[in-house]
Amino acid sequence: MYQSDPFNPFNPVKRRETFDLLNVVGALLATLVVWPWRAVTNRWPVIAYVPDDPEGNLQMHRTAPMRRAQAKAVARDWAEHIRRYGEPPAQ
């Protein structure tokens, strides 16, 4: 019987792990570009993810990009609203 090499990244058993690793590396590389760009342009979105069912699906609430100080204020307001009511304010 054929035994696959457990160290081969293209092994069907390891394929999912390889995919997850590439996603993480891609996200980190994108962060190296996006975060400095946002800092230079001073445009920051506010995003809240809210679980909307027992299966763990998430509902995303997002604002348009705004100045950093304004985004921080909105994030504080949303955090307080979420603490009180369990969800971000309606938009």
C-alpha cells in the first residue's frame, strides 16, 4: 500500500494546513502595505463582527473610512453600545 510523505506540503492531508499557512502569510504581507497606507492617508474604517447564530456565522458592521480621531471615537461609542445591547448601533 502507498504511504504518503507526511512532510510533503502537497500531501492531501497537509493541503488544508498549507492553505491556512498561506492565508496567514498573505494577510501579514497585506498588513505591511495597508496599515502604513492608512496611516499616511489618515483614513481608518471601524468594523465590528457580531455572531448572529449558534453556528458562529458573523455579521459585519462597517463604517466608511474616516479620520483616525473620529474612528477612535466611533469605536468607543460602538463598544459601549455593544456592552449595553449586544450589537453595534443601527446605521
